[in-house]
Amino acid sequence: MENKTRTIKVWEVELLSPPPAVRHCKKCGKKTEFLSSGLFRINAQRKYLDIWLIYKCSNCQTTWNLPIFSRISPKSLDPELLDKFHNNDITLAKQYALDFDLLRRNGAAIGSYDYRVTGDSFFNGPVELHIRSIGSAHLKVSAVLRKKLNLSRKELEEKISDGRIQSKTGQDIMRCRMTDEIVLIVL
Ligand SMILES: [Zn+2]
């Protein structure tokens, strides 16, 4: 039976800074953390553009360029977007630096990063908990829950197996990762 009086709570998950891209640094001779410089590099070759986001090794400052567009016709790009690349738009640079899939596709692993979860974590009675992700952080939902509710892995597993925390859409809470929004039922 649907409980119409269930309280809705909203948490928002936000990365405090873009994650480091972990990759081999030729100069350091080992895997290091590369950090986004927030600057784009644009190369025009004949009729095509290449656009990268510039990363720097946190140890030796060697640069690595994260490909964003390769051999793209400038005509196919929104002029406003192209302007943003030329002006090193902060929001746009952050958006690409938070694109975990883009980083992984280009051979980088995701380093450790800090994030915050805002919203009320004191529940009184059954709650429909909407966890929203700002940006595209692919955090594990279980990590977000443990951080915010201050639970050990074992304590969280117990709450899930007891049915005190359920996914509204039937996802495996211990395994699934954040999307734009995930809805849980907390009893
Ligand atoms: Zn290096």
C-alpha cells in the first residue's frame, strides 16, 4: 500500500573539486595525479579544430591534454560554446573535469576526491529520500549513505538486508552508483 504521508527529503551530493586523473607521467616515471589547469587548448588545422583540457602532473607540472573534440568542424560547434572554450570558461572546464567517463575513455583512472552531501540526515518516521548529484559524480550510493549517516559498511548492509533502507526502483544499493537522482525509502 502506498504511504501518502511519507516525508520527502532531498540530499545533494557535490564534489568539492574535480577529481585528479591518475595516469603514467613520463617524466616522473610512475603513475601520478594530474590536475585540471582549467585551461583549454585549441588547435586549428586546416578546416578542423582539436580541443583539449590541459592537465598538469601534480608532482612535476608536465602537461597532459585531455581530448574533448578531435578534428571537429568549427561550423558544427555552437559559436557560444566555442567562445567559452576560447575564454577558458570556468564552468565549462569544471564540467569536463567532472566527466568521469571522458577521463576513463582517455586512459585515466579517477583519483580520490572529497565531496559533501547537503540535506537533513535526521529522519523521524518513513522517508522518501531523493539523492541528487550535482555534476556527474559517479559515486557509489553506499559511500554517500555511509558518509552522511555515519554508518560502517556492516551497519549499512544490515539496514539494507532488514529492509530499513530500500531502493524505490529496485537497484542494488551496495553496488549502484549515483545518477542524476536516486530515490530510496528509509524506514
Ligand atoms: Zn610528473
